[in-house]
Amino acid sequence: MQTNEIYDRLTDLFRELFADDSIVLTPQTTANDIEGWDSFNHISVVVAVETRFGVKMTTAEIEGLANVGALVAAIESKLPR
């Protein structure tokens, strides 16, 4: 899966989770940039990502996600090549 496809799928996921069709994700996007993305909803994001992409993230990986770029990198590292 190409990086741009991951961003497209993540954008759709975020738009659904946060009920906001105006969300556009970039590598620098953080929780502060998206209304409603708090620590509780972060868990929902991670669970949805794991389900949609068929990956499993460790607690350390989840805690290390500083922005969407880090999330994309984590997804890419877990997808078959």
C-alpha cells in the first residue's frame, strides 16, 4: 500500500470518527488540530486504525504517536511489503 493511499484511508476514517468532512490530514496534523481528538477519542482512532488496516500497535507505539505522520509510519512498518 502506498503512503498516499494510507493518507486517503486515514482521512476517510477521521472524517467518519469526528463527523467532519472538512478534515484534511497532513504529516504534521496533531490532536490539537482536530476538534474532539482528545485522549479518550485517541483510543477510538487507534482501534479504528488497527481494524481498517489489519495491524496491531503496541502501547509504546501508541504513546509515541506525536502526529499523523508518525501514525502513517507506524502503519507502514506493519503492512506486508
